[in-house]
Amino acid sequence: MNIERKLAALLLAGTAALAVVPTAAASEPEVLAHPWVVPPPNREPEAYFTNAKDGDVVEAPFVLRFGLSMRGLVPAGKTAGRAGHHHLLVNQPLPLDFKKPLPFTDKYIHFGKGQMEHVVDLPPGTYTFNLLLADQGHIPYFVFSKPLRLTVAKRRTLAPTESATGPARVEILRPAPGENVRGPLRVQFHASGFQVAHAAAQVPGTGRFRLTLARAGKPAEVLDFRGGQTEVWLNPPKGEYQLQLELVGHKEDAVLAATPAQRLVVGGSPM
């Protein structure tokens, strides 16, 4: 009886320990925990296009770049908190049923590797695009963009040596180098030719963003976006900073790509 009681006690203790230890996926916050990091103004997750605005007239092929607030990226088939992967809907409204997986057609383009952009090559005409985040099984989250209406005025053929996206790289899309801003400000990241993923998923061939803010006479602030985030809202102290963005692999934190350091002047937060 004593042995049975001891075994029962050990099993109960083990179960309790498992219940209170969070998983790696759950432990990564959707908004990074740091004194300078603040939630987006609308405090709601959303997808959006970073390089196009409603009503633009474009020439095909062109690149659409994807942004995401308060969520992270993870490839299809992988689960990591509420991270997901992008879907581009072409001339399709948002689904009426958010409990059904999205279909695989030319009107529903899936970015299941963690991509942040897509080359659109359509004949002249007017098109409506919607960006939608979905989970590992392509079931949509309630995270989507505003409709984007674009007119393709002309379609041309790229030369064999020409690329619509350019070389593989990472970029800080916003703020611009040397910009003088007031906080809070949004820093938008972008990866071309790379895939982004939540660190907990440990997907080979993917990486996560890491942002360094350096200032004279003080230790650098290093923000590690292990949750697969592709932007951050910051409200740092006034001063001059050097910003550098890196894409790092999940194994041994090897740097896959990096931007040159760029100057940022923060003039202070509005009262």
C-alpha cells in the first residue's frame, strides 16, 4: 500500500508540474515584452499590404508585400500559438464560414512556407485583393486586410535575367533611413527570398527577425522576435539610434541576412 501511495503521489505531482509549465509556443508573446514596445494603436491583429494602396495603377508583373500586426508567421502544417501563414484572395471576398479550410485555386494563393511577398502577373484590368491569415490546416483566423483594389494598366514580359523581386534580402520598410520621428512609431520588417517562422516550430530553412537599436554611451537594445512577428511598435526615449535588422536561423542563431545600420532620430513622445 505504501508503494502504491508513493507512486500515486509521484504521478499526481508530475501531472501538476506538466499543467503549470507552458509550452514553447505559448510562451512567446504576440506583442514582444520590452519596456519600449507598445501595442498597435487599434490593439487588434490585422493583415495589410505594405507597398500598395487602394486605387493604385500598376504594371504587371508587380510585387505585393504583406504586413501583419499582433500575430506571427509559421508555415502550414505547423502549430505555434496563434501564428499562421498568409493567403492572397484574388477577386474573392472574405469567406462567410471561418471554420472551413481555404480552397487551393488560382483565386486563393497560399503562402505556406512563411513568405512575405508575391509576384502578381495578371492581364490588364481591375482586381480586388484580400489578405487573410490562416492556421496550420488553412482554416482562417479572424485576421485580414482591408480590400485592396488595383488596376493593371499594362503587362510586360520580364527579360530572362530580370527579377521582379530582386536579390534575397531583408529590409526595414519603415521608418526611412535618417528619419526624425516622434513615438510611438511602427517599424516594419520585410524578407525577400526568405521564409519567416515562429521559433517554437523549429522549421528548417526558416528564420526570425532580430532588431538592434544602438545609441552612444548605452548598451544596445536587442529585440528578438521569436514569435515570428514582422513588425513592432516602439516608444523609445528621445535620442539618436542606429537600427539594424537581421534574419536569424533557429539553429545556433546563425545570421541569414542583415540590413546596413540606419540612423533614426526620436524626438520624443507626444504628451
